[in-house]
Amino acid sequence: MYNPKSLKACEFIDHQEILDTLAYADAHKDDLALVDRILAKARLRKGLDHREASVLLACEDEEKIQEMYELARQIKQDFYGNRIVMFAPLYLSNYCINGCVYCPYHGQNKHIARKKLTQEEVAREVIALQDMGHKRLAIEAGEHPTMNPIEYILECINTIYSIKHKNGAIRRVNVNIAATTVENYRKLKEAGIGTYILFQETYHKESYEKLHPTGPKHDYAYHTEAMDRAMEAGIDDVGLGVLFGLELYRYEFAGLLMHAEHLEAVHGVGPHTISVPRLKRADDIDPTQFDNGISDEIFAKLCALIRICVPYTGMIISTRESQAVREKVLPLGVSQISGASRTSVGGYTEDIRPTDTEQFDVSDQRTLDEVVRWLMELGYIPSFCTACYREGRTGDRFMTLLKNGQIQNCCHPNALMTLKEYLMDYASEETKQIGEELIKAELANIPKDRVREICADHLEKIGQGIRDFRF
């Protein structure tokens, strides 16, 4: 039944193919000659398929695991450099009719406070986020046909883009809402969204149906085929993700890569991003009730192998994870992180972090300034860049530039210029001092003389108060 070019979920995520893959990996995990051949292929920077990747995940040889980590670090550096893109989630509404047993927004939860932002409240949240320095948001909402219809989402997007406060502006809105129709995806495309993100939660169909006992999300095929409808509607950039902890991680890893292979086979371009959330405590949800939690060591290995197997795809890690865990996996392939996140509806305008409407407990509760300073102290460039999306470098156009290395001519200077904006408008004095020194050092690393000269000129003008330069 397995067919990566099929548009049927049960065929491009074929259960028996995953079981056969896991059996193959178990049978060959100690075949170090095979592991070496797979790693040699991975060094070509063109990725691995789900069977090859599963062998590496099953391999327990410490020396080979360290080789995987080193390769992941090198691939991350080759394609994404030392840039880390910053974003924040914005929760619009926690009204939901689904019965997802791992999410506190489930319809059976009668004690959680239900809230939906008005457009005035959306505007206040956006101003609060702009005053931190954010330029990129990921909007979130529960699935509810009357409380959160597509018209409400579109109105919120319009409001977000319309708010210009002081020097602040949200330049890219990514959207993480329930699976919907081709028609609605076209509306999102017309509204100017960046990436459409939808987590699969689990690729194991039987588990999926048990974990989603009621509501429209119960339909495994409709949910799993959502990215095909989104891309049919013209959305170039889509983001995948599973919720590690719901099902066996090796099963999920194989399914995730098969989904990426499917998008590449059918649409000619794989996922723009892959997220790696782990199940966390939230309101009436206790992660210990689930049997498939993974250690920090396994989590790090998963991150490294995702980078090796899909080298061109951005990887996102959120504030679900602690500072220590984020620091551990950043060099292994992560290219985007959230900062100063609040997962409650209306949380950014509250002085004290509200917890009564949170979707999950936030492990990393530092301010954006603290996160930015931490990244720079680790040698990373915090980037608030949205240039590729705004210049039409999306989908296969972005991937082509990334694969041939040309994207570096845009991303590196754009990262420096948007960091300069942040330092001038929002940073503390300590962060500003560290950032200015970093920009000076990194400016010299721009290889093309003309690009370096233009970037230096733009940086000087940003210091004089002019904003929004981009390559």
C-alpha cells in the first residue's frame, strides 16, 4: 500500500511500511558498516530516507552517535550559519469542540476559563509584542466553527498587520489552526500568511483516533492530508510537527520523515519547518499519564537526525523546553525559537503571567531581552528577519537558494540589520553593548564586498532611525 506520491494518508503514511522500517532498523542497528554507509550518504547534504534514518536512530554505538551529532552541527552551520530566527505565539481563542485527551482546551474541560480576543484586544496584544521587539508571530486558536470561524482568523490577521506602534510592526504572521478546506486555505494565502503550521500529534492511526475521540479532529485522513490541500491552495510554506510523548518516538520519527518525503514527491518541495514539541503538563493534563515520554538524550538525538535527514528544513523549538534543553539542541540543527512566550489567551497584556487559559506550561520564562542576550553570548545571531517571505522567496524558490548556498547572501546581512533594529529600539544597555560588538564582528564575515558595504551603510542608517532595510 505504501506510495509516497499518493494523496491518501493511509498510503503515504503506511502503517505496515513503518512497522517494516522499525524491524529493519532493529535488525541492522549493530551493522556499523551499514551505519557508516548511511552517514557517508548523509555527508552529501541531500538528506536520508525514513529507513536509513531509522537505522541511525536505532543505532546505540556511542562513537557513531557522536558522529551523527558532529554531522548535524556541520550541516546546521553550512545551511543556516549561526542565525536563530525569533518568533512568538499569539493565542486568539481557546474555544474548542475537539476532545483531544492531551490538550486542556478539549471540549470536556468544564473548569478552564474560555476566552476569545476581540479585535481591540488583539491590537493590544500585538502592541505588547511589538514593544518587546517581535516581528514574527504564530497565531493559534482552538477549533470551533462558530466561535473561531475562518472569518475571525482572517480579521485577526488583518488587525495584526495593521498595527504600527512606534518603530514596531509584525512583518510575518504564521498560522497554526485546525485542518480546513482548500477554499479556506486560499483565503489564508490571500491574507498574506507566512507558513501554515499543523502538528500531526501522532502518525499512528489507531492511537490518533483514541487520542482524538470526539470532534472534527477525530478524522485522521482529513487531518493528515491537510498540507496537500494547503499547497493546492497556493500556500508555499507549510510546517510539520509531532507531539513527542503520545506514541513510540521511533514510530513518529519514521512517520514524520515519510510525510516530508510525500510533500517532496507530490509538490516538489518539502516542509518549510519541522517542530519538535514534547508533551508537557497543562491544567488538567498530566504527561505522566502517557507511556511514551522521551529523555533529553533521545530528544537531542531526534533533533540531530532531523537536521541530517532533512537538511534544508527549518527546525523549531519552543518555550515548552527549558533553557538547558534548548541550549543543548541549538547547535544540533534548530534554526527558530520562540522567546518570552505566553500560551494563554490575552497573556501578553497581563503583568503577572496568567495560567488559567494556558495551553501548556512554559518552561523557559525569560524575557525576550534575556533570550536575545543569551543567544549572543553563545555566539548566535538572533534574527528578526522576514525578508524572504516579503520578497517572495518562498516554497521551491527559497529551497533552491538554500540548496545552492545563495541564501547566505541575504540571510546573514538581514539578520544583522534586524538585530540592529532590536538593539536600537528595545534592548537593555547590557544587551545592546554585546549586540553591537557581535554585529561588528559578524559584518566582517560577509564574504561579498558589495553586500558587506551595503549592509554597513544600512546599519549606519538604522542607527540614525531609519527602519526596514532588506536584501
